[in-house]
Amino acid sequence: MVEWKINKIRECCHSCEQAFVADQEVVSVVSEDQEEGKPVRSDYCPRCVPPLAIDEFYWETRWTPPAERKRRVDFDRLRQLFEHWIVHPPRAQQSLVYLIALLLVRRRFFRMLDLVSEDGVDFLRLRRPGPDQKPFLCPAPLLRASELPALRINLESLLDGEFEEDDMSQAVPSETTES
């Protein structure tokens, strides 16, 4: 049995190399590569379709732009960074640490026990899943609308992996203030 591996549709015409636009008619042609003997796909805009040989297969379709790729987040690495920052808080980054805590709670790396206030400062009381895990505190500052754009940029850079490995350690939250 012969296996065919036909590539996905290209983003431009094989002949004129003009980019396809959304919902544009495209003619896809499968022919045999003369050197390797394997099937090769070529996509054409309607005005560039070459005369087809008897052994070529074609179909008409409409081009749709590829969907944006979802961001892949390394949650284990983010958790390690968060645990390090709980022990050694970065200066002026309490809002970012708080936002990461909420993200990790949402993804069930930590459980939120409650919100506590000590000396007028709010904290989340968190713990790892499991009955014998000790709780620890995470700052829970009030997020202001004016801070959100910069906070978003910082969080996106962390999620994209733009932080130094030296900033992380294997510190665990149980070394912090307990309640």
C-alpha cells in the first residue's frame, strides 16, 4: 500500500506567489514529483492554474487564514518561579505575584483557603493540594485599572518564557510565614 503525505494549503499562489485572502477561491493540484516520485501539492489562484495533465488530481476550495496558535504555558516552570518569589519577593511586583497565584489556583496547582488581612495588608492563604500540606500566604494587593496594561505585558513575557533561569530556585512555600 502506498502512503500519501499531502501538505496543507499554502498561504500564497504557487505560480505568482500572491498571498491568498480570506474566502478566496483556490485550486489545489496534486501531481507526482519527477525526482522523488512522491505526490506534491501546489495551490493556485484561479488565474494561474496551469493546464492539467491526465495524471494530476485537483480540487477547488476557499482559503481560510490559519487560526492563531494558543500559547503553551509551562505551568511547572511558572509554579517554580512563583514558589521562589513567595520566599524572595521581587521588589514592586506584588501585583504580578498575586496574578500568578490566581492563575495557579485556577489550574489547581494550589488551593485557596481564604483571604486574610494582617496589619491592614491583604493576603491569600494558599496550600498545595493534599490534606497534609501546610498553608502559606501570598500578597493580595488591590489591582488598579491603571496598572493592568503593564501587568499584562509582564505576565505575557513570563508566559512566553522570557525570564532568567537564575531567577528561579527550588524553594517551597512552606518556608514562608504560616498561619
